Amino acid sequence: MMGLLNTGLSRRHILWSVDRSLQRLGTDWIDVYIVHREDPHTPLEETLSALDAIVRAGKVRYLGFSNWSAWKVAAAQRRCRRPSTPTGSSRTWLTQRLQRRSRRADRTD
């Protein structure tokens, strides 16, 4: 599987990666799926929609991210608040991650 649609955070790649991981692990779900790096080639809405789809399908229980710039996280959160974008699970995971980061920052101050 090669090509731009099969890398990064495209919907196609996320869905394919999750299915392959489930097969490889021999399980029905993944406890935590972490999005590590930003993908400049994939629209954020596409990534959020794919993440929402894997949670709604029961393939992934919890989502997380790391190594994202603060502005990108804020943009993702704004997009999850729009009525036309996936809500619920995507909004929940972003909100929980931001709240955890905020609590950690408060404790270190």
C-alpha cells in the first residue's frame, strides 16, 4: 500500500491502519489510539472525521495525541464545535486532553 492517501492522517490510512492493527493484535478493539504527528497534507476535518468513525465503530476506545502544536489542537477543538463536523467522541477526546494538559500545567506552576 503506497501513495499519499496511504500515509499520515488521511481517512483511508487511519481506517486501514486500525484494521491492520486489530488483525495483527487478534482483538476486537484498541484501548488507546494515539495520533503522534500533524499531517500537513490532510485536512484536519478529514482526520477528525476518521477518528470519530473508529470510535463510533467500537474499534478504538480512547483517542489521544502528542507532538501537536497548540494552535493545531485549538483549531481541532474549534472544528469539533461546529454543527457540520463530527461531534461527541471527537469533541470529548480533545476536551479531555486539553483539560488534562491544563491540570498538569497548574500543578507545575
